[in-house]
Amino acid sequence: MSTPPPWRNGWGDAWVDYRIALPDQTPLALRFGMAIRDSGPGETASDGVEWRVLAGPGPGDLRPLFARVSTSKTWEPAEVDLSA
């Protein structure tokens, strides 16, 4: 998945929400990779991206389970325990 930020010359935010029902089983984990694209000619280098995973019983009850700021241009593996 690629999510370009909505800006070119300054600060900006981009996000993607996935609302899914999780199975009632343990252990349960989310495994994923994260990276950012290299800057191309004429582009400003990124100062990084904050990746977050939030979960809860409903949209108003989300709590953070994972947060990491990364500037990696190569895939970094990550895992979040969703058992609770």
C-alpha cells in the first residue's frame, strides 16, 4: 500500500483506517512491514513517518497499541499483540 501525503512544500498528514472484526482467539497478532520511499530528484527528503496501530471495541474506544517513527527506506518488520 502506498499513501502519499497531501502536501509538497511543508507539513502534512495522511492516514488510512481499516476497521475489522477480530476473531475471538488468542494468541492474536498483527504482523506488518513499514518503510518510506527514497526522495527523487527535486523532492525534499522526508523527516520520517509515525506509524500507529490503535484497537478497541468501537470507534470511540480505541487505544494505542503501537507507535514508531521511522525514516527507514528498507522494510522494517513489526508485530503488535492483539490478544487483549
